[in-house]
Amino acid sequence: MTLIADSAALRALCDRLSKAEYVTVDTEFMRDRTYWPGLCLVQVAGPDEAWCIDPLAPDIDLTPLFDLMRNEAVLKVFHAARQDLEIFYRAMGDFPRPLFDTQVAAMVCGFGESVGYETLATKLAKARIDKSMRFTDWTRRPLTERQLHYALADVTHLRMVYEKLRKRLERDGRAHWLNEEMDSLVDPEKYSFDPDQAWLRLKPRTKSPRFLAVLKEVAAWREREAQTKDMPRQRVLKDEAILEIAAHAPSSVDELAHVRAISRSTAEGRLGREILDAIARGKAVPEAEAPVMAPKRDVPPGVGPAIDLLRVLLKMRCEEHDVAQKMVASMDDLELLAMDDDADVPAIQGWRRLVFGEDALKLKRGKLALALSGDGGVKALDLED
């Protein structure tokens, strides 16, 4: 049995792993019935051992695990770390550091965009990943040997994936590229759930100040209710109900009861009273202080072809450097860059400027041209030379 379910065994494991150069880490969690991700299992592996840790075990103290995650001398290796980092950030108030995300590293190394763990394990570790337990209920105890074997595969093969990606990064001089990406992953703002910003998730089409003021208040109320009760937003109040409430702004129980997805009993109860209070707060907001939708960016006439040329250049340079386009620039970045040489976009900063940004600016200034080559490809011509 490779399951740790008591504090003493966890402390001993973390003491051993604290001497390792790196550990691979993964989590299993459930979120379909809760607002916050519920941590159900933690898998960790060092160079010579791999274990599952049961955070649901009675009286287990996870402090040694959190201390290991904070240990700057031990690199923490994840794949597609975003959700795992959210869980650790909520559980221990900090992020595992230092960090290596194999999905991001794979994009830097030319494996395409958002490459999956199964693909990397097959290509780099020559392993076949059994995904038959993907939808298992990790809250149920006891866990079976099959479940534990499945869970451990996510950290055992990750060791070889990490080692091969690290060697590629070092060979190509791209280790610092990854470090920049890891810094952005541990930005607390990425894991913030501010109720006052919840209305933006609904992507409203109406720009009426009164509509948006009511929408913001009701959406914020739902977010706080979902957080407090630890239940999914949609189980508190559906998106379409919030949009309908904002459109009609009911002021009485009877009017609220006519909103789809809100029953008479809900309208007459505590939730109904709180929704009506939120509507009233929205109505009371002065029009000048109502939330405003970010204006849609207008692309000036003639800029469209420049965007198309930048897109071609981006594809060329990313193929030459064997790096995923998503890592270098987004379509939004290209639009901004086409309109402004000094646009605040990552594409003209750091390593991205060397790969693409410098040539993009030269293309805009007429100092670089794109032409079809004899073999049917596209080549860049430096007009300054």
C-alpha cells in the first residue's frame, strides 16, 4: 500500500524528500459539488520513491507537506499546474516554490500548445497512461490499489518527462524562458475571486448603466453566497436568471417569482429577500458610478492586413525556433502591436522580443519584407541589409 494516512509517516516522507533535488507533484480533487476545489489526494515522488498522501485521513497534519512545498532548495515539478497551485494557495496561503511546469516547458520546447500529460509521457517516458479512472470519486474511502496505482502514474512518469525537458531547455539555452513563465504562474491575482468582479464572467451585451449596476450587485451576492456555502455558482442562481433579473430589476416578491429559474418558495424565503436587497443596491447606484463595459477595440481601416502579416511572421518565427505560438503572442497582442509600436504586450519584451518582437517592429516600419520562397514557403528579407 503506497498511501500515507498519518502525520508521523508524512513527516518522515517529507524529511527524506527535503534532501532531493526535485519532487514531482500532482493532486486529485473534486469540484462538481463545491465552489472551492476539495483536495482529496496528493501524489509526490522523489528520484527513488513515490507516495500518495491522504488529506482526508482523520487527524492528519499536512504541515510537513506544506513545508516541503515552501522549501526553496527542492524544485517542485507539476504538469499543467494552475489548478494544483490554486489548491495549495488556498490550503497553505502560499505557492510551492521553486516551480517547473512541464506543460509550459513543453510549449517552450516545441511540443505544441497545451500539450497533455499523456502525450508527453508517451513521447518522452515511453509510458502508456491508463485513463480509465479519470472520473473516479476521489472522496470515497477506502481507496483501492487500482486507484492508487493510477494516481501514482501521474508523478512517476513525470520524473522522466521533467528530466528530458530540462535537458532540452539547457541545451537550447531556454531555461530563463521558462523561469519568466513560472513567475507569472505564482501571481496571487490569478487566483483571486473578487465578488465585485463576478459580473464580468457573464459577458453582458447590454451597456445600460442601470442594467450593469443591478447585474454587478446580484452577481456579487451570488459569488459571496457560493463561497460561504461552498457550492457551485449555478446551484445558487443560474447565469440566465441573473441576466433576467438585471434586465427587469424586480422590486417585489411577486415580480421576482416570475423570473425563470426562481420558484415562488425561493422568492418568498431568505434568498429572495437577499436578491431583492441586491437589486435595490444596484438601483441606488448613481448612474455616473455604475460599472462600464470595456469598449470594444476598433481596428482602424488598413490595420487588418498588417495584423495578417504579423500573424504570418509569428508562425514563421515560431516554427524556426520550435516554440508554440501561444507562448509568444496572442491575436490580441498582434492587434495591439499592429496599432502601436509601444504596445504593452509580452511579444516585444524579454525572450519573445528576440524570437519575434524585434522582427515584428521591423516589419511594421518597412525594414523587413515577407516573400514566397522557391520551395513554396515564406521567407523574411531584411531590407536594411
